[in-house]
Amino acid sequence: MSTIVQPVPRSVGRQIGRTALDWIPAVAVFAIGIGAWQGIVVAFHIQEFLLPKPTAIGHAFWTQKSVLWSQGIYTFKEALGGYALGSGLGILVALLFAAWRPLAGAFMPYAVAANAIPIIAFAPIMNNWFGLLNPFSKMAIAGVLCFFPVMINTLRGLTSVHPSSIELMQSYAAGRLSVFRRVRIPNALPHIFTGLKVATVLSMIGAIVGEYFGGPIEALGVKILNDSSYGNFTDAWAGIVMASLLGIVFYAVVALAERLTTSWHPSARAFHTE
Amino acid sequence: MSAIAVEPSRRGIVGALPRAAARALLLPLGLAALWGLWEGYRWLGIRGHWTWPFKVNDTNMPHLSKIWHAFGQPLQPDGPPLRHYLWHYALFTGKEALAGFALGAVIGFLLAVVLAHSTLLRRGLLPYIVVSQTVPILAIAPMVVLGLGTKGVNPWVAVAVIAAYLTFFPVAINTLRGLHSPEPRALELMRSYAAGRWKILWRLRVPASLPYVFSALKISATASVIGAIIGETPASLQGGLGYAIVNFNQYYSTQPANLWATIIACALLGITFFLAVVLLERLVLKRAPEHVA
């Protein structure tokens, strides 16, 4: 399922800038954006149900913060469970495919086709299979969503090794296992992280959209849907702010893990020195 | 950079023929294997009374033949068969997705052209474009559909807006990369001919960006279908596949095959969009030296 998202390439990261000075325009845009939003809503008397004021959303977020937090954590746990399940399985399957290529040749066309279908449409099926109130039903859909990008990216990383590296290893009489351990897996790390970063967002989307099709009242997705269908749009936006914060933190944690584990990689070095 | 779109390596026609034949053979084989897995698991599960990870029974795993038959069964007595409804639902959702896809692709492309020419705007806007990706965008779907709906906007337009939102990001980021992809030497050559910004843009940067744009469009094609389907569900917008999913989901315990048939229709719609972009890419990039995945 060609996901809703794709990784942000390093070149884009470079264009955003790294020093504090580079961030000034971004901070200015944030301030202007929020200010303009507030100004437009006030000036044109836009009704609350269409677009609430940022201050109203902030107020709703603050007054409901403890409920939002517990709902957010409930949904985040579902997303995290699905993420671990889907990504772990994706990496394992990719290792299997890389070790035994004919298997990959037979299955990859289906993986590509699976990429093109809206997998999220299976969310109601998962709810029926595992039970509406069972968190595992949301973990399952989040896991399926995470599986494909992680598997395909990992396989790409494992197989895009420079032939001369393999030849060098073979000239040292290295076995298959040590070629995997010392060449293929380290080489695949940046690709794996590309998949893992995409999967963070997908797992959140899987959990929340799974809850749109039904779930316990303790869940964030159920809250957002209920609030918006009863017309409490400000509260619903506060829920979205919570979902976004959790999504951003999740993504940032994985991006940090990438920094820590792949800082030695040529692509990361180029990123730092250019 | 496309997260997952896997490019086939391009060889000559000679190499392509046996590969096409192998592929044609692989498809029925793979479908047969899927059928065998499904029915095998079902048979074992029902015999062994499996309850983990889910209870295997006629409701949870209907016979595939039953799902196939569901396409031909009428919903009401003497009514048209299900496939008639699904066809019209798919056309409706496809229209929303196509409108959103076109809108998102144009906005994404124009945004990239603007950003490519201004470092200041890039510094100011790009972080938010990137952060927008870490936000579970579909969470906003109910807000947009219900909010615009109460304002008297045609609901399908609101759904198209969501599809557009999912489309624009990959296109904007990839186009920006593509516009910056020409070699410095090529830029110098253009400048030595005294070519202006517009000329460089149209003669050099845009053609160079096309492979990048198409690899984004392939991702966006499915994303727009996802946006349209999910956008329909909160509004209970009648007449689309998202509505059909919600509707048949309520009768799942008695007629599970209908929901499965609807999901198959969703899958086919997604694959159709993807293949349409692939076809367009082949036509437009016929003479491109290589594809950049």
C-alpha cells in the first residue's frame, strides 16, 4: 500500500538547515500562521464548527489534558504493539527473502500489489476477527500497515550491496552468515530506518482509523469521532493535537535511534559534512 | 526515495518477453497459492476449533467461492446484483479520489517550483511540510468532511480535499528533489546561453524532475484512494465505497461475504489508480535514460 507517506530524503533535511539561524524563518512562519489563523477566525466570524480558534483549541486541550493523555496512551499502546509486530515480522521476512532469493522473486510481485491496495479498508475485518473492544484488533491493522514498507525497504537494503564488498568478504573465506552480519545488515540499516520511520506514522494512522470503525470509549480515535459527530469540534481538534504530538514524538524517537546507530554510514557522513 | 514502489529493471524487448511470460504464469500460480492458504487455514481451523489469534468459522473466514458468489447476489429480492452497486460505488469514490489526486498533484508541483526558487521560503515552510507527515492526517478526515459539509459544500468535494491533502506531500517533496537534480554543469551551460530562470525551469529543471514526480505520483495514486474511502466513512456519505464498508460492516455477522466483496472492490480501485499512473509514466518517460526510484 503505497502508503500515505514516504520517507523524507536526506537532501530535504539538508535544505531545512541545522543551525539555530536557519530555523528563524520556520519559527516566524509558525508565529505568523497561528496569528493569521486566530485573526481570520475572529475577523470573519468563522463559526466554531468550521474552524475553531487556536486559543480555543489550546484551552480545550489544557482543560482536558488528563483525559486526553490517558486516551492518547491507550491508542499509542495499540500503535506501538502493531508497530513492533509489523516491523519485526517485516525485517524477519526480508532476511529470509534475502537469504533465499527465489522466494523473494515469487513473492515480491504480490508485495508490490499489496502496496497499491488501500489496506486500511481491512480495519473493519480486523475488528470483527479480534473483537471491537480488544486492542489487538487495532494492533493487527497497524501491524499489517507497517509490515510492507519495512519489509520492502529492508530487502532493498540487504540486496543493494556493492558486489566488490561481497567479493572482498569471499576472498577472506567468509561464510554466508558473516557476510550477512558484517556487510548486508550494516549496509541495510539506513534503508531499514527509512521503513521504520514511515511505519511510525502508519501505525498511528492504523490505530486511530481502526478506532473510527469502532472501539472502546477509552480510545483517542473514538473520542475524536464522537466529538466531531456531536459537533464538539474544538474538543475533537484537541484530540487531533494529542494524536499529532504522539505521532511526532514517536517519529522523533525513531529518527534519533537512526542517528545513533547509523552515524558511521557514508550517507550519514555526507549529510553532516556537506 | 519512493518508500516502497519497486522499479523493475529495464531491459531490452528480448529480455522482456520471457519475463512477461513468466509473470503471466506467476499470477494464476500465486492466486492459486493464496486460495490454498486461505481454504487450508480455514479447514484446519474449523476442524481444530482454533480460537487464537481469532476464531475460525464461517463468519470470520467465509469460503472464497462464497465471496465470489456475493458479487452476483442481489441485495434485495429482485434487485440488481451486488456487483452493480459496487461498480457505482467505485465510480463515485474513484471520482473523489481522482479530483483529489489532480488537485493535490498540481498544488504539490507548484509548491515545489516556488520552494525551489527561494531559500527563505524553503527554510520557513519545509519543516512544516515535513512535520505534516508525522501527523496522523486521516485523523482530520471527520473534521474536514463534517465541517465543510455544514457549510453547504458538496460532501464529495470535502472528501476530495482529504485525498488532495494525502497526495500533495509526496509530490511536493519529490518534485523539489527532482528540480534540484540537474548537474551543475548543465545549469552552467544554460546560463552560458544566457537562459533566464523560466527557460532553465522549463527546459532543464522540469524535464529532469519528471522521473521523481512519477515515483511520487505512484505513491499518491493509492494514497488518494485511501483518503477518499476513509473520508467517506465519518460523514456516512452515501454512494461510495467507504459508505459501503460502514454499511456492510453492520451486517457482518449475517452476511460477511458482502464486506469482503467491498474490500476487494477497494483493492481493485487502488490497483487501477496505480496502474494508470504506471501507464502514464511509460508514455511520458518513454525516452528517459533511466528511472530514479
